[in-house]
Amino acid sequence: MAGPPTHKSPRGRAGRLVLIGGFGALLLTAPSQGTAHARPAHNAAGTRWTATWAASPTAAAATGLSATGLSDQTVRDVVHTSVGGWMLRIRLTNRYGDRPVTFDDMSVGIADGAALDHGVRITFGGRPAVTIPAGADVASDAVRLTVGPQEKLAVSLHAPGPTGPASWHSAAHTTSYVAVGDHAGDLAGDAFTTRVTSWYFLDGVDVLASPRDGTIVALGDSITDGTGTALDSDTRWTDDLVRRIDGGPPGRRASVVNAGIGGNEVTLDRQPAYYGVSALHRLDADVLAQPGVSAVIVFEGVNDLTAGAVPATRLIAGLRQVADRVHAARLPVIGATITPCGGYPVCGAQVEEQRRLVNAWIRTSGAFDAVLDFDSVVRDPARADALRAGFDSGDHLHPNAAAYQAMADTIDLRTLAHLSGAGPRDTEQHLT
């Protein structure tokens, strides 16, 4: 494989694309005994595929574009990278579809609203079209396109015929676009007259990166997915963590992949279907299968206690199973305490009692290699069952952007790098 290009070729706006092949550190506990951290394989050139962006897909809603799918339409999914690279590939999903889905024209490029600044066509096995069987995921050929960290990418997919219900990610908190007809190769965005705030059929974007550049996967619910943030602001706590890592000292760069789904639970498959199957049922596909995965953060459980009315004992058993399965994959796992929800309609005294029991277990059980005490960061000092007034998005359940920033700011980057397989190897964890 040739070395990285030294510059991007300028492209104009018109025409079509060319087809080419402050609260103190929160990591609190010592590492679990006997946990070995695997390093994923890499190629002879010393690089490997690393996920720079991903979104966990779910089944379609009962109505809307996800229910009908596409038919002679082009969706332009806009995503935000974490790490950069000089080659990339995309991953598409038909995991929850009811029939094979065909895309006959696809592109990826640097996004400027609905338009593309730079972009190239995507192929699968050297062909410009791909058919994805129902229940399947596919990865494209490598595409030569230099992508920077924290850059907007647009992946355009034209479906010539009816796709049926779409595998999608409902709450993207990002504007994407839909056009009638085949406009996957358009650099201009004029044809993309419909705006959507979900991602359709796109499962992930990977870049070629150094073997030392791992992928940290955050498994969670709507608080990880970004509810409470402004549209197109990229102010989820995972985005804030990406910016901290990118702005840190030179050396290893880790991507942060967001595997949050609004309404998701650890132990139960939620209804409606777009809340996703449980964390236990999606752990392999959404987390352990991410290219370059080097560490997992588990921040989930409030929906089990509220919507599912699951007792603390069952939620603890589910979280322990998640931790054990991550360790069985020879990866470190970090647990995060469940944040308070006092004032939310279904978050009463019984839920608060169960939440405190679960958090006590997360902090003290030793099931996790380290703990992020997000509860301590965002709770009201005068009322431990509620969010601080300045950290409440307004519904008393979801933190706001200021809270997400505070949560990310508390994560000790040196320890995170240590756990995910790089950095100095101390005999014990120093987590402040």
C-alpha cells in the first residue's frame, strides 16, 4: 500500500466525484486482577483499522422515513470524526431490515453543510454497488481520503429501489440530508432539500491508524447519546473527551466511539424498537466488534430502574455480566456511576434507593478496572437525588452541555491511556 498523500487535491463545488479505488479525576479503583489487555492485529505496514466514528443501529420506528426506508433517494449522513487518517472505509448495516438492500452509488467526503468540499466514490469489492442481506453488516473497500481529527464527513448512499424499513440511529443530534434521485456524487448540496436528524444505514467509519491509536467505546443510553445538547453542537460528553484527548500532549491518540442509544437498558429489550435491544444483547456487535477497540466505558442503567422497574440486584447482575464479557475479550472495562434523576416523573424514592445501591456496587465491587463517578460530578450538593441546577437540561434526567463538559473534564487522560494499552506501566494506578 502506498504511503500517505502529502496534500489534498482541490475540488470545486460543482460537478460529480471521481471514482477511485474541574472536579478532580474520577478514575477511582485499581485494575482488576489477572486482566490481560489484547492488542488487535495490524498489517505489515504497521497500521490497522481504527473506528473513528460509529453509531449503534436499531430497528425502525412505526412511522416516518425509517419505517418506509428509501426508494430512488439519496441519504447524505453527516458524522463527526474523532481521530484522523489518510485512508478510510465505511461500514453499512441492514441489521434490522426485512429484505436485502441495494445501494448503487455511494460517496464519502468532507462535509460543508449539505455540500462536499472534498470527496470520492465508495466501492465494495471493486464494484460501485453493494447488496446487503437482511441482518447483515458490510465494510467498503479502502478509500484514499485524508481525514483530520474532529472533522465533518458526509457519507452519501443512493438506493435505486425500495429498501423497506431502515436500520438507523434515531437521535443523531446532527443534521443530515435526503435528496430525490441519485445525487451521491454531487459536490453541491442543492438537491438535498430534506433535512433529517437521524442516521440511516451507516454503522461506522474507520481510518488506518497506528497500532497505538486504539478505540475507546462508550456503551450507554440517551445520556451518552447526547440528549440535552444542541443540534449540530457535538457537545456530548464523548465529544468533549475527544477534544481533551486531541488537545493533550503529543503521542498516542485514541478515538472515542459513542455506542449510546436513547431509552436503552442493560437488561431488557425496550419497546418501541428504536430504543434498541439490551446492552447485554448488543455488546458484541456494538462494542466488542469495533475495529481497534482497546477499552470500554459502561455508563448505563437509569432506564432499567425507571422505565423497566428493574431491581438493583438484577441491574447489578447485568452490569457484572457486561464487565465479565469485556474482560473475556481481554479488554479493560471502566464503569460509570448512574447520575441522579430526582424530579423526573418516574424517578421517585424507590428508584433513588435502587440507584444508590447500584452506584455503591459500581464504586466498590472491583468488577471494573476503574470507575468514573459521574454521579458525584453532576448531583446537587444540597440534594443528592437531583442534578445541579446549572447542569440540568430541563427534564431533571438529562444533563446539559455544561454537565457533559464537566464529566469529560474529570477523566484522567493518563490513566485512560494506561488502561487502554499505552503509556507508562506503573505498578499501581495513580488516578488523580
